[in-house]
Amino acid sequence: MTVPAVTIYLAKLPIEFFIWWFWEAPITLLKILKFIFLAFAHLFSLKSLFTTFFKPWKNEYREGLVRTAIFIGATIKTLLIIFDFCILSLVLVIEAVVFFAWFALPILALVSLYGAIFAK
């Protein structure tokens, strides 16, 4: 007697799901989270703040105002860099929570399912 193909497929389905949930999907999720982080870094133009750190603010090159413009530019860019690092740190923490929540979802589903069964 032969086993129907559907039965074989249903027997392999939990293994396929396990491989997808804990191997393939986290790799894709990491790529998405990396893209989001790099988009935020580009949005806040962190690289250009560092490359133009000692350029005068508003490209002010009039005689007698260059040093003041450089000081103002460095001060404002320092504040922007601190703000950018705070926001990027927050984005990184949120991404880490999302990544680890992905692994916790099946466990939470099982706990809630069996918790509801054993609570009766």
C-alpha cells in the first residue's frame, strides 16, 4: 500500500515551516532591517555632516566672519550629530526588538495556546 503524496507533504510541512521561520525568513528580515537603518543614516546625512564639519556655516567667506561661521557651523553640526546618533540608536534598538520578536512569536503562540488549554 502506498502513502498518498498529500500525507507525505503534510508530514514534511512542520519541518519546512521550521526551516523557513528560523533560517530563511530571519536572513530576509536582516536584509530589510539593514536597508531601513541605512536609509535612516542617509536621510540624516551623517556622512556629509562629518565631511563638512569645519566648513563655514552657510558658506560665509566674508573677511572677519570666517572664524565665526566655522565656529557656528561646528557647533550646530555637533548638535546635529548628537541628535542623529540618538535617533539612529533608537532605530537600532527598535530593529533589534523586531528581530528578536520574530523568534518569540511561535513560542508566544504555543504558550498562549497551551496556557488556555491548561487553564481550564
